[in-house]
Amino acid sequence: MRQLHPDYVCKPVPPFGDPDARLIIVGLAPGMHGANRTGRPFTGDHAGILLYQTLNALGMASSARSVDAHDPMTLRDVRISNAVKCLPPANKPLPAEIKSCNGFLRHELAHSPGARVVLALGGIAHQAVLHASDLPSGRHRFAHAAEYELSGGRVLIDSYHCSRYNTQTRRLTAAMFEAVVRRAAELAFAGAGRPS
């Protein structure tokens, strides 16, 4: 990839946002011409458009548009990560990649004491969060807007991934996505006030 695109980051993509966030959003993996290029999750590809517009509309992002890892965008009380940290072959992570990257997600969740809600974007992110939380998948099926209790009083909320395919087929509309992110924020900030 680096030979074809020498200006791309082509490295594991770290989480982005507030390290003390009450809401953690977990996506799938860096997109080939998105985060693999820019070095920031959900930046430079179609999925990030809806995500950052929604976060901005809800007062959790300083801008509705993320350009690259060096732009001045900040997130308020939210952090964005991925189940897989590197660009997977054909943009589809293999089970071995998901498994090998799960330790990073486990570490991130364990070292996020303020996190109250984890919003999983898509079935792979849902499974990765369950695995990182030592929970069986059989009793915690992925479904859009489903909510499950995690250990330590945390809540897992599912959403269809905000991918181009899901939005163009209207499996996920902007209104549906805003509703699930709003619900995640309400639970994350319950009793603590909204982010300033």
C-alpha cells in the first residue's frame, strides 16, 4: 500500500478524542483511503461524514468535518476507536486480525474508567466489544439500537455501521443514526450533565 500511496499513513490507527470520555464509539477498521490515509478513525471516507456531522450536531465535536489527524477538530467527552487497528485485506478484516487486535480494545476499555457507554458500529465491533469484556455473544445478539449491560455499570449500544452501503440502501438513515447516538449520549452523561 505504501508503494502505491507513499503519502498515506499506512500504520495502526490510534483512537481519537477525549481520553477521559464517557462515551466510546467503536468502529470496524481503518478504511483504505480513509483512516489508512489520514491517520484518524473515520476520517477521509464516507462513513466519517455522517459520524462527525452527528457528533457536531449533538455538541460533541468541534466541527462537522474531519480532514486529517492534524486538523484542529476536538471531541468533547467522546473517543472513537476501531475493533481492528490496521487496514485489513480488501477492507474486510479476517477473524485472526479481529482476534489479534482485541487486546488493544480490551486495554483501552480497561483504562477508560470514566466510560459509561460503548457504542458499537456494526456486528464486528459489537462482537469485539463483547470479547474484550469477556461476555458471551449468544446472549448478546447484535441489533440496531439494542442495549446490553456490561460489567462495571457500563452499557453497550449497537448501531448499524454508518458506511456508504448502509446509508445508500437506507438500512441506516441519518435520523436513525442520530437517534442511537443521542441515546448513547443520554446514557453516558446521565447524572453528569452534557459535555461543555
